[in-house]
Amino acid sequence: MWIRRFAVAGLIFCAGGASAAADPLPRGFVYLRDTVPDIRQDMRYAGRDNFMRKRLPGYGAPECVLTQDAARALGRTQSAAVSAGYSLVVFDCYRPQRAVNAMVAWVNAGKGTDPAYYPNVSRAQLIRQGYIGAKSSHARGSTVDVALELLSGPAHEPDARAACARKDRETADFGTPFDCFDPASRTESTAVAVSAQILRRKLVALMQRGGFRNYPGEWWHFTLQGEPFPGTAFDFAIERR
């Protein structure tokens, strides 16, 4: 979760009013489903399948919301991925600042480890060691957590030696699952199988072609270069349409 200083914009979506009904997102934002419908969305923070094991504040619907620029760039990346025999899968996109705040409060309120998400780092140390930050690029709307899945062929069996016990069986095997808070999740880690290292490099190359840069601490985390709101953290809720 990439850390960077930026101001918080008080743009909380109001369910009432004609203008809100006509345009539920702030100007410059879109639902990814409307731009690139063939990208599978597995929005972890809109349900219980995440490290906090509950739906996070602001996630009123399991929808990927991004800036229009980021969504178009992801569409270009998807086209390149399909040509290579893969399809993108997104786990998180725009993240309301209130959800970021909830993550920080959760870290500060606990301790211990979790074999599914942070087997080797104490929960109380997740911020200090850089796995969770009070400032997240996701709140700016142009960051996406993403993996690849094969368009054809049998489902893979994840490496049993992976750092986190939880597995992402529907994606290609990247050596660790999404949100595995462990050194093995660093993009250039050699603690994972060679096949996973090659796949991580493939994902980075595809995303770079689309205009995204990778956060080296997490193989799944990418931010659009030249993002439209580099200094603004948004807090509007993701609502059902």
C-alpha cells in the first residue's frame, strides 16, 4: 500500500438529489465495468474475503471505480493481455479514505499473526514495516491491484510453499496471493518459484505498456503514470447503481 502525502477531498457521494442520481460519481471517475466489461472483478474489500475479514467502510458495492484515464489505460492493458493468452483480474481500485482510515485503526487495535495474510509479521507492525499506510494511492483513484488469469487451460494449483496459507486459485500462480503481507510479495522476490517470478515480470511489462508503474513492495499494485489527481485523496462512497 503505497504511502504518499496528499490532501483529502471531502467528496462523499449523497444518495439523494437529481444530480446525484444522474451522475453517482465525481467528475473524471467511471465504473470500470462500463469501460472494460471483460475484466473480471473480485473486489475483496466489498465483502469478508480480506485481511480484516469484514466489508470496509465506503464499499457499498463490489464495483471497481477508477479515474477515466486509469480505466482507459487498463483497457489498453487488457487488450495486450488477451493477445498474450491472459485476462486481467482486479482486486481493488479506488479506495475511499474512510476505508484507509479503518485499516490503520484496525492495525493499531491488534497484535499477533494470521497464517492467511501476515504469517511472519505481527499485525501491530504492519504499518511500521510498510504493508499498510495512512496515506494510500488508491484514494487518488488511479491505482489498481491486479493479477492475471489464463484464458484457456486447467486451473493451476498454487505452490504449497507460498508464504500465506490462503490461495488465489482462479488466477495464475504469482507465488503469493493478493494482500499477502510478507517479503515474498515484493515484486522482485526470489523466495517464490521461478515460474512465479517470470509471471510477475510479465504482469509488470503488460502494465507498463498500458502506462502503469509498479510499487516494488507488492507485485499486484500499480499506479497510472501521469495520474489526474496526484495530490488528492477522495472519500466518496462506492454505491450500488
